[in-house]
Amino acid sequence: MTAGKWLKTACNLCYINCGIEVWVNDGRLEKVRGDRSSPKSQGYLCNKATRIPYYAHHRDRLTTPLRRRADGGFDEIEWDVAIAEIAERLRDIVDRYGGKSIALYGGGGQGNHAGGAYASGLIRALGSRSVFNALSQEKTGDFWVNGHMFGSQTCHTAEDVHHCDLLLVIGANPWIAHGFPNARDHLNQIRKDPARKLIVIDPRRTETAEMADLHLAVRPGTDAFLLAALLATLVRSDRVDQAFIEEHTVGFAEVRQALLKVPVEEWAAAADISIADLERCAAMIVAAKAMVVRVELGIQQGINSTLNSYLEKLLIMLSGNFGRKGTNQLHSWLQPLWGNSPNQTFAPTGDAIIGGLLPPNIFPEAVLKDHPDRLRCAWIDSSNPANTAANTEAVERALRSLELCVVVDVAITETARLAHYVLPASSQFEKTEFTLFNFEFPTNYFHVRAGVLPPLAGTLPEPEIYTRLAIALGLLPGDNVLAPLREAARRSRAEFAAAFRAFIAENPGAVPALVLYHTLGQTLPDGTAAAAPLWGAALACAKRSPQAVRRAIGASDEVTDHQLGDLLFDTIVAARQGTAVTRHEYDEVWSLISHSDRKVRLAIPQMLEWLARLDPQAAGAPKEFPFMLAAGGRRMFNANQIFRDPAWRREDPDGAMLINSSDLNELGAKDGDWIAVESVVGRLVVRCKVDDAMRHGQLALPHGYGQAYPTLDGERLINGPRINLLTESGNRDPIAGTPYHKNVAVRLALVSAHEAAAYQSQSERIHMRAAGQ
């Protein structure tokens, strides 16, 4: 038995990735506390992070590779057998259909991006550029807008909440979901300061809305009408920042003409917002010295989602709340999390590739469509589309029809159960990890985490999995070839750089990430070899923003610009609590715009045409499905799919559906009853919970449920709603393909006493087991 100690790492439950310390005793993670030495989060800790031990240790961990039998069961096989068989089948698929028939799905979740460079590098070496990712069912409409306005889809806005005097929150609930560093601390500071204000636009009177000076309870699905009416109100009364517009933007005249045509009164009525409240909102924006706009999936997964993102950016720009202290800005990157792919399409379906990513909503069509370039193989890494992508039935049908499906994960997920092969990865606390969720300005941070637990026997970290596969495929030379590079890295970074460039030039088929892992990586501290691919990113970051890097890491004048990137890389891999990587001056934000004149393009023709087509008569739910369901929302005890043991939850064990009491009374049901929710594609039976913060006709179900978890006797029971049984693949944004998850039209029905009793019994069995009874 080893003595317990506190070790530094980061939370893996949301993209803020707060620094934490974990108490590890005899190979088990037992306690969690905020890391006060973290330069980003400074000891902040939310309630969910305290439950991380339930992720680290549970009964559903994979410990050996699995191969699916014809009857749907699995055989345990050795790693060498699994790698050899998968390599042979991959070669066969590439030979018959080409590399374009392969897609990567995933490549990392909320806390694990270190494996992404290895997965994507291997897939690219096989000839594929097709990647599906959770980002592309959430954010790609925003990326598309950013590409037009700022010149690249990798331009991404940051939020200086700390210094704003007005925070405008649209479709987000940061008191529960966080979403920016130390969210509750900042919200409390705003609430207590009479000089600072909070506006919330959300159908529900959320926990954040309860704190607001103004809450606009918009009708579900009408955000575009409200935002356009708000912008039109500002333009009509000449309350835009004309000086800012003239100095920093292009295209205002076209935007102004489009907004002057907006019928403000009619569109405000469509959104169910009074003219008085609309005017009050406009007046608060004009009065603010520095406003931050904070948006989330409420408008990014809702009807008109890409248009919503455009209107939100127009509000920032026309009010002049950009590029100053306490406003929105762009941020730097160590390495962009997504790419820039304007005007690219995916041949089998014709859908846009945005940020280098394909939307999960088209995955079933990409597999099942009768097209010569349809997908034949899916490599699924750290993702669970059978639960998380729209239209579960269609996704499962597509997964079953693939010629090869391989899942790399830590647990036997719903997707893994449909795979041909399942490869067990070490968990996020058993290996080196980091994320590319680095969205801060003026100071941006990066955190490389060393493993704090021993790897579970039988598992491998992703770099080792992809190493074995690359060797079997002939994509990685033997150690005798790599050894000279490794020795060069030990002698001198400059010598290694020259040798590495020469090696890649002579071996264009090699996977660069794997070469770096086996050479430079072996010289890094604390076993952080998996972070080696960040070396190139650090060199590029230092070249792009040398002064910001110097400020962040305190580089002396003796450090040359040529040496700066190596010093940044060494600083990153050595700092167990994370480190600042760039520290900008506020006026440097303009250098982050990709247009050559550093000006924002306000007029996007496709968006102005969309705005002109908006029809308030089309808003709302159809008569046959009269309720509007927000599918997937944050609550106190739900997170992403990596929490599989239901015992981690201290409340809301069944993922209850929130419903206004008047709607429940009309149905003839009462609080806590089991009721049926039906959409055009599926049916769920869920527990209901009265919440009069909901609008009449509005419903909400959480994400992060629907996993099957084994009981003590081995039976697998599903905990809570598999919400994507209700969502439909075609209910998506016409540009980005992102789902309208926050606007799913459904109807409700009572269930029989027998069916209700069956669901109640299963719930009791799950939670008796979860409580250890």
C-alpha cells in the first residue's frame, strides 16, 4: 500500500477544465479540491468536480480488447490479435474503396484531447479527411459566421466577464453550466455591485435569470425574431456606435437597410416580448460602458441557429462592445481546436465541411446513402454517438451497417456494444492529457496534466494504441530508425528540429505525432511524452504572437525569437498546475482578425437573405406535436457521457422532465408521475417534475443520461432518458447541419399503470444498486 498524497490535474467535466488537486491513496482517487496554484481557476471548484472519483473507478471499465461475434456478443482477445486483425481489415477497405471511405468520429471529449493528434494523424495517413465531432453538433454555425466576419473559421470570440458592467446572457445558464472561468464568483460579484447589470434571454426563468436585472422570457424558437427586433430598435433610433463602426467594420450600410425593414412590433410579439421590455433592454445596452455577450447552446442548437449566431455578433459590433476591456474579443490559440475549411463540401451528402468537421446529424446518411463514396468504416475515439447524436435509431442502424467499426474508449458504451472491435484506453487520470479549450483573452492558459493514477491493467493510452496500429500498417518505422532522432532530441532542440524536418521530408507517409511521441516525447518530464505534438504548436504560437508569449512566460531579453517557441513548449510541459501561454494588450485584438485590413465584415449576404425570409407565422410547435422540448440541458448533477455510474448523482436520479404545473394538470398527471413523450421519430417514458419557471408549452430533459450500467448481478439497466430517441436527423440548421435540439416538437400522453410500475421498479433497482443496497 502506498501513502496518500495530493496531485495536481484538471477537471474533465466541462470545457473550462479548472485546475484541481486529487488525493490519491493506494492507486485510488479519493478526494478532490480546487488547485489554488492554478493560474486560470485559482482554486475554484464546482459541485460536479467533487464527484470525479465516480469517473475514475467504476464497474464498467474495459480491461481487454473485444471482438464482436456474429450473435452480437463479444470475445476477449489479446492486443496483438486485435491490432493485427484491425490492420488487415483497414488495408482491405482502403484497397477496395480508398481512404475517403473511413471517418474518424470523436477524437477527444471535454477533458481528453491528447489522443486526438494520434487518431487524426493515423486516419489522415490512410487517406481520410472526414471527421465527426461533438463540436459540429453544437458550434459550427458560429464558426461559419466567424469565418465570414473575421476572415477565418478559427477566429473565435472570448468574454471579458471580469471587467464588464453589463453581462447579456442568451440561451445559457452559467450559474448551473458555468461556461466561463469562476462563473459563480463573477455572477455573485455582478449581483452585489449596483453599477453592474445582468440581462438574461431565455424561455425558462433559470437560476441565472433569477439574478438578472432584466429577464426576457422569449418564446422557444423565436430568438432570431427577438435579436433582429432589438438590433432594429437600435438602428432606427441611431443608437449604434457609429465611430466604432466606421473605424473597425465594413458593410454597415447593407446591414442597416436590412434591419430597417424588420417589423419590430410584429417580431417582438412573435417572441412574446413587450415593446417596453425590448426598449428597456436596448437602453441598458446603450448605457453600458462595457458589455459582454455570453451565448450557448440555447441559441446554437435552436431554430435559426446560424442566423442567431450572426445576429448575436451584430449586436456586439453595432454597439461597439468589441476589442476593449470588459467586452468581447478574439483570443489567441496555442493550437486551434478546429480548422478553417471555407467552401468545402462532403461529396456523399453535399453538406458543408465547417472547421474541418462534419455534422453528426448527417452520419446516418453518410453511411447508408447509395453513393460510391459513402462511409464503410468508422473509427470512434472517446465518443458515444449511439447516445449523443440525433436520431438514435438511425445512428444505430448506420453503425450496424458499417463494414468495420472500431471503438476506443474506457467503458463499454452504447456505441461500443455495436462495434466490431473495442479497444480499452486508459482513463483521463491514468495518462498524460490536455485540452485545446483555451478561449481566454487577454491572458490565455494551457495545462498539460501528467497521469495521477496507474493505468488499469489491460488498458493502453492512445499514443500506444496508435503506435501499434501504425507499425502494423507500415506507417511508422522501427525503433532503429527513430533512435537517432531521439538521441538528437536529448542533445539539442535545434539539432532535433533539423533532423525531424529532414525525416518527415524523407518519410511523407509517417504520422508526425507518433514520430514526435517516440523521439522528442521520450525526453519530456513526468512521463508527458504524449504532449510532444504540442512542440510544433508552441513554435507557431511564438512566431504569431512573440510579444504576447514573452509577457506570459516572462522570457528575458536574452531569449531570441528563434528560441522563444522552444522555451514556451518547455514551460508548458513542465507546469503541472498549467501556465499562461499568451498575454495580450487589449489593442492587439485587431491583429487576431484574419482579414488583411483587420476589419470586421458585417454584411453576410446569406444571412441578410435569411433574415428577410423570417416568417413569424411559422414560429411555434405544430398542432399535432404542441409542446416544444429542449432536449439536453445542464443541471446540478448531470455532465457528459463519461459519468456512467448513476451513484454519482446527489439529486435528479431519473433525469426528470421539467414541465409547467398548468400543462401537467391539463394532462391529468401529477408531479413525479411517469408520462410518455412522443416525437415524429420515437417515444420515451420519463418521470416528470413540476417547474413553474418553465413557460406554458415548454419542456426540458437533461443530457448525460441513458447509459446502461451493470448491476451487481451483471444485468445492465438504463438510467434516465436516452433523449436522442426523440430527435430527428433532418431537424437541423440548413448551413451548419447542427441539430435543433432545443426545439423538438413533441406531444405528451399518460401511460398505463402497468407501464408506469415497470419504469418505477427499474428506477428503484438502479438506485438501490447505486446506493450499494
